Amino acid sequence: MKISSEDVARYYDANTASFLARGQGGAHGAIHRAVWGGGVTSREQGFQYVHGLLRREMASLGATRVLDLGCGTGASLQAVVRGSDVAAFGVTNSPVHASMSRERLGERATIAEGDFCTEVLPRGVDLAFAIESFVHAADPKAFFRNVASSLRPGGRLALCDDFLVSSNQPRQPGQPGCLREFQNGWHASSLLNPERVDAVAAACGLELVDDRDFTSFLELDRLRDRILGAVVALGRPVFRTSKRWLSLSGGNALRQCLKQGHVRYRYRVWEKAAPAEGFQR
């Protein structure tokens, strides 16, 4: 399924105000999901869980340059670099998000407006990350090529996102309608299995060094989610072309995909290989 970067930008420009007003992370500027991992006792902590992992990546690398790919409102980048003196960069294709990120971060970060598959990214980056944004990439090969050119040797790329189940894992037979509805509603062009993503990454000189499955840490049966499922079923024939409706139906479909085992929510990290000994630029 191919959706352009401009389509994704329009999707977020149209829906972000609603995400922040109605989403449970809106008070913190978060439009990603809460992860109830080890030590998390509140939803607020759940929204910060992945940020904590990224801060540890940053510390282990001795990072001085950090890049948020699909930086949204700037809340994640702000949380990751808070209290440090690293140079912070973000890129988003949404004019609404770019404006919000610049207002939130001010001079603390440089925010570019453009497609992270093609935008010229800062060089010498120690840690690049994308939280629930890689799935929107119009071209995964272009994404990995562009990010690999941005990373320094030994630098890392971390993705926290939805992936199709591994090719060696069982799932229900057939191509479920919830997958199509999720991809269409959430503009998910790059919903891929881990093996395919790893092959693309390897071709760009990136080696997988960490892979964690966070699906069991998500909230998939909240009362509000069950109510939404009923509303989507009743309203689909009437509102199916509305941008807001597409987002709601896509979110409900993703919940079904996760519950039925078609999709897994993973945190995955790749490291850029150092040049071969004797290599000359």
C-alpha cells in the first residue's frame, strides 16, 4: 500500500488537535501509546517508558547529536534530551507538527519540515530514533538509506513501531480485513515483518543489535476502546470517508490486529557498521 508523504502530512495536520484533546497522552504532548513495561505504575510513566530506553541508548553511546525522525509535536525529543547538552534535531513532514515542535523546543533543537525519506538529514548523528513514525514511510528502502547516511559509524537507529508478525510465527490464515483497515486509516505504508526490515537495513550497512516485543505491555481492552469498537461498527457505512473517521477506524483495526496476532509492537535497534580497515573516503 503506497501513500505519499504529503498524504501523511495532511492526515496529521487534520487530526493532531483531536489527538491531543482526546488522547490520554495529550496533556504531555504525546500522540504515541503508553507502554506498561517493567517498573511502570502509571499511564504517565507509560508514555515515558520508551523515552527512558532512548536516554539509556544515548548515554551508552556518549551521544552528542540526536535525531528524532517524525518528531511530531516535539514532546519525545524534548523528553529524550532533557537535562543534557546534546545537539538535538527533528524532522517532520507536517507543517502543524513543525510549528508545534519549534514552539515547544525553541532554540533547544533544530526542526526541519520535510520527508524523512528524502530530506537532507544532519550528519554525524549518534542516535536516531522514530516512535510510531517509520510505519508511515512511503519508501522503507529510501528511509534506511537516508538515515544510514546520517549516522556516524557505530551510531544507532531505534524504531518503536508496529510490525507484521515474523514470517516464522503463526497467525490466523488469510489477509484479515483489520490489516487493510489499519493501513488505510492510519496511512501505514511500511507495515512490514521484521525479516524484511532487517534485509533492507543490512543493505544499508545497519546490523540489528536489539529487538524487544512490547505487545503485552500495551492496553488493548480499555472500556473506551471497546466502546470505540462498537461505534466504528455502527458508523462505518455513514462516515467512512471522513478523515477523523479513518483515524478512529484505523486505530480500532490496529487493536484487533494486535489482539489477533497479526501485528506486534516492537522496539528494535540497529547499529551502523564501522568502515572496513584501510577504507579510504
